[in-house]
Amino acid sequence: MRAAGHPGDRVGVFQGRHGLHRLTGLVLALVLSLGGLLLAPAGALAELPQGNAVKDPEAILRNALPIKAQQLQELQHRLEATSDDLRAKRWKPLAGLVTRCQSQLSGQRAAILAGFPADAQPRASELLDRLETQLQEVAAAAEARDRDAFLAGRRAALSSIGAAEGLLVGDFPFAIPAEFDALPRLLGRATVQISTTQGDLTAVIDGYNAPLTGGAFVDLVQRKFYDGLPFTRAEDFYVLQTGDPKGDAQGYVDAKTGQERHVPLEIRIVGDAEPIYNQTFEDIGRYKAEPVLPFATYGTLGWAHSDGQLDDGSSQFFFFLYEAELTPAGLNLVDGRNAAFGYVVEGMDVLHELGVDDRIVSARVIEGAENLKPHA
């Protein structure tokens, strides 16, 4: 099992097999709701990372795409920003905001379309046509004050925007250091279905920002490594962990070398061209840094490592059980200390039910398998 650190440790999610020898997830979550006052390293209270306040996994994934499309992304963010007004049932401002989205799409459509590669423009045009219709449906839902219809329409519209943004992704955005050439890498995204004893989860694995971590995970999925493995740690409001194989090894042992394969700690910071490796935000003195893939939503997938090293993560991973009411975004003390590499996008109800009496039945790549490369 892997446990949360105590004061003075690197606070994060670690590997091990010796039970809950530190804090329970509930106590940790309550502490974190107070801003991390009891767990923060001395002198770091004023410098805890603020994180990404976006808590929708699909929105995080859209924002994490390696693209530059200012007009389309402004439209996306404006539509996402309706959440506050929707929660407060401020229907008149909502209707006005949707109208502005429609006007923006109409007035900037030609410029938005011109930003796509020539071979992608026909598909992009279809998506913009669909988006126009979907925005009309969202506007009608706002006028009718129909919350469910508004949510459904907005989700569909944002899905179309995300599909359009996906057409803008070009070459892989950075070079992976040569020292990691022997490791598999995910040069893009993959969708994985994880079948459990409680039902199915669907997760999107982001290799654009965590290619080595995502590559290791997808490679093990392809090897059926996780099939039948139990959940070895379950802490309410904190983590659900698995990936500890049977036998003495705590990770994946490469049959060719007879050695446990290790994956470096890999975190990409917003604004940086490439990830940092085997360093925490504290190590590099960037306490206010924001990871491109934050632990900011229920079902974030994270890679575990030992409490003594950062570069010995091998196969164990966890679902971060983020609870917005207990854990303010950016104050979870896991950002900057563990690598996030994907998000559950379907099956949240299943994730709620899973515990140490459950196991993974099977894990399969259902989309994006071609993006996995065995090594450089």
C-alpha cells in the first residue's frame, strides 16, 4: 500500500505494503480544508500552489491540449464560465452570456476556420455548424430556465469545441530526454476502459503532458498487467489505489532484464515547454506553480512512488478522490509531488462504490492505442 506523508515528509502518495501507518484520508481531507495548516512543510504556508480551479475533467483535458487557438478557446472558456450563474439560477445573465457566445461564433467563424490546417477545414466546418445549432439549444434552455436541458446542451457544445481543438494538435510538443529512451511513451492520448467488480470506468490518459507516465500505464494495460489486481488502499476523500502485483515485487518486472521498471516523476507546469523530471515543486522553489494536469477533480489518475525516492514508480497508481467541499483546488498537497496522467470521464458512480474488497477485472485501451510507442 501507499500512504500519505506526515509533517516533515514529502506529502504525497507513496508505495508500500504496510497499511495505513500515517493519516487517514478523512483526517487529511479535513486538514486540507483548513488550507493545509498542519501538513505543510515549515515556511511554506504562504507559498502553497493555488492550482487550477477548473474541476471538470473534460475541461481540464481541453485546456491541456498543446494548441494555440485564442478565439476558439475564448469561446470555450466563456461557455464554461456559465457554471457560477447556473448554480445561482441567474437565468437572465446566463441567457446574455450564451447570446454573446453565439455572436462571437458568428462574427469570428471565418477567422476561427482559417486557423485550421487545410485538410482539417472541412471537418472543422462541420463541427462549427454543429456548434451553432447546439448554442441555439443552450440559449433556448436558458430562456426556458430548464437546468437539465441547459447542462445537456452545454456539454454537447463543449464536446464539439473539444473535437475541433483536437484537430489543431500538430507534432508532439517537446523532446523527451534521451536518458529515458528505454521507456515506453504515449505520444498523444488514449482512452482506457477499466472494468471492476462494481462496474466500468472510462479514463482519458494524456500523453501530451505525461508521455512517460501515460506510456507506462497504457503499456501495462496492453500487457493485461492490471487484470485481476485488487484495490490495496481506499481512503475516503483521498485515494483509491491499485497496481501492486502478486509476489515480492512492488511493480512491473521487465521479463527481458529481470529488473523492476521505474518511471521518473514527471510533471509539466503551466507555461513551461516541457515537463520537469524527478523534482517536486518544492525542490525547484516554485511553490505557486500550476501543473497542466492538476489533482483538481474526482477521479484524477496519479502515479505512486516510494516515500524515499521520486523515480521508482513502476506500476502502482491511484484515483484521487477529490471532494470540492473538503479539499480546495490547489491546496491538496499532491500537486507538484505526484504525477497526474489522466482523468476518469465516465463511471464516477462506480468509483464512489469501490473499496479494498474490490478489484480490477480487466483494463483495455479502446481508443488511441496507436499513440503508444514501445521506446524511442
